[in-house]
Amino acid sequence: MSTAYSSRYGILSLTWPIFMESLFGMLLGTADTMMLSSYSDGAVAAVGVANQILTVVGLMFGFVTVGTSVVLNQWIGAGKLHEADAISRTALTLNLMIGLLFSAGLCAYADVFLLLFKLPPDLLAEGSAYLSIVGSSVFMIAINMTLGTMLRCRGMVKDMMVISFGVNLLHILGNYLVLMEPFGMPVLGVGGVAVSTWISRAIALAAYWAVCNRRLEQPVRLMNPFHMRKGNLHLIFKLGIPSAGEHVSYNLSQVVITYLVALLGAAALTTKIYTQNITSFVFVFSMAIGQGTQIMVGHLIGSMRKDDAYQAGIRHLKLAVLVSLAVGILLYSLSDLLIGLFTSAPEIMRLGKQLMLLSILLEPARACNMVLISSLNAAGDVKFPVLIGLVSMWGISVPLAYVFGIVFELGLTGIWLAFAIDEWVRALVMLSRWRKRAWQRLNILAA
């Protein structure tokens, strides 16, 4: 591909497959939660905390794919496919090494990680079983993320959509077999769900590897770690660590807030998990538009069309805000039905409906940040978003969550208000940064 993908296709050609891929991924998490809720609410809470840990671990090697995507988008936009292949091999090898390290740690020390969250003793055994089994598979996530980045940056998003659909379908079938007693099979509970997750990730790895070997200019290859180019490693670390830093900061702040929610009791923790499963369908729209925008902006900058890149960022920002607002209102109007899919407990349903109302305020701001931060990262302006993220999340979100939720005794409602204030502050700052166009003076690949 010698020309930028974004120059030949519109944003919808990129975002609808990304949306469907992400939607299937969200449905996977929701299916897990719904199926486990029929097994026990305690299992939902235990798996929810374990997945919070897994999310943070994923970000530890996610910086490699973030940095790689910035470089790949600009090099592909400039038609430098040989250089793109070299950095892809470096990223794949590096992420495999990091992923294996974390897989071993989670498998061996699952209890230690869960105890950091003060998980109740009656939930610890189930959480530990899930975390040790699923945690041992994170090296596959590291590889899948890298292979997915190699496809996505070339605009091959439909291939990823098909893989996601097939793998999630198999995973839901696996959950059904271990939880719903078909054909007289025993109920395997949380451990069975964990094994189903492990197998589905292995199948995804095989599928991604096969598609990359068929579709990319060069076959997928690992490389000798001692032969990795210092220049490519420097680019990945220089761009990836600050870019991923914003995501790491956000998820670490969510770890602290999950601890605060746990102080409010098991019902509050379960409500948080159910509500976030539902409102994640708003988030997935914003994420798809943000990722599509990042591809387009990176390609446009790589082909030296920086004014077009600016306009693309503004145009897609407006689209993301409108879509997230509309979907948020729709989900709130269906809140009784949606929460009722998970539970019939009156307290959880009442709290969940309040949080979904507040999400109408929260999600448009989150959409702004998804698009603007993706655009700034694509341009190589990677340090500013993480700096503002650190200040806002730890200076606004976490303290206000404690003050509103615990001190003022507003509970989950107060914590959601803190989320909204944090997101809106960051959104306004990011918009100002994009409009000032300081990023247009950057030339990250000049060397």
C-alpha cells in the first residue's frame, strides 16, 4: 500500500468494523457477567476484581502496541513499508517477552494481587482460580494486540472484526457448556469460565497469525532479541511509554476507586460492575471513532497533509460527542430492562439506574478524550495527554471520589459525579491543545 488508507476511504469505512470488533469484545465481557450472575452475584464480584487486575497488566505491555501504532500509521502514510515491517517484528518480539513474564507472575501469585483489593475471604478462592488461569494467558493477549495493530494500521479492520465475532461466539458457547448444565454436564463455575477464556484466546492467536501471514506484505516473524534495532526500540519507548501512560494512569486510578467502592459493600461493587457492563456500549462507539481517527490522522500526517489531519480531528470529535449522547439517552430509557437482565435485587436496580442517568453527562466528555487523545498521539504529541491525565485523574477524580462517595456519603452517585468532572476538565484542556496546533510542528520520524 503506497498511499494512505485514509485518503481513499471515509471514517465510516474504518470505524464500523472497529465498532463491531469492539462490540463483540464488550459482548464477551457482558456474556461472562450475565452467565455468572445466574451462577452467583459473588462470582460476578470476584471475577470483576480479577479482570480489573488483568486490565492493568494488559497496559503494562500495551505501551509497545501504542508506540508501534504511532510509527506504523505515519510510515504507512509515507509509503515506507520496509521500515514498517522491521518495527512490527521488533514490537512482536518485545511484547512476547513481556507477556510471558506477566503470565508467569499472575499464575504464581494470584492470591497476592487479589488481597491488595481486600477481596472478602468467601470470594478469594473463586477470584484466585479465575486470575491464575486467565492470567497465564496474557502472553497471548500481548501477541494478539501486536498482530491486531499491524492489521489495523493498514486499514484491515474487517479481518479483525471477523476474528472477533468468531472467537467471541466460541467463548460464549464454552461458557454455556460450563455453567448451564447442557446434556447433564456438571457446572464448573468460575474455573470453567476461566478455561473457556483461555481456549478462546488461543484460538484468536492462531486466527490472527494466519490472517497476518496471508494479508501482510511480509510474513509474521519473531526476531533474535539481541538483534533488535536500537532506533526502532527507541521510537517504541519514546512514543509508547508516554502514550500508554495516560491509559495506565486511568486504569490505576480505577483500581483505587474500585477499592473505595468495595468499602461501600458487595452490593455497590456488583452494581458498579453491572452498570459499567451496560454503559460500555456507549464507550465502544467513542473508542471506534477514536481508533479510526488515529489511523486517519497518522496517515495524513505521514503524507504531509497536516491541515487535513486537523480538520479530521475536529470533525470526528463532533461525531463522537453526538453519538455518545444519543446512545447514553437510549440506554437510560431502557435501564430497567437492561439492569433486569443481570439482577432483580431492588437496591442494585435503583443504584444502577441512577448511575446510568449520570452517564449521560459522563460519556460525551469521555468521547471527547477518546478522539482528541488518539489524534494527539497519532501526531506524536504524546507527553501532554499523560501529563494532564496524571494531574486530573489523581488531582480530581480520585480525591473527589473519596470526598463525594465516602466523606459526604453519596456512595456510587458521588463517585460517578467525580468521574464526570474529571472527564470534562480533561476534555476541555485536550480540545485547547488540538486547536493550538503545536503538534503540527512535530516531525517524530525525521531521524
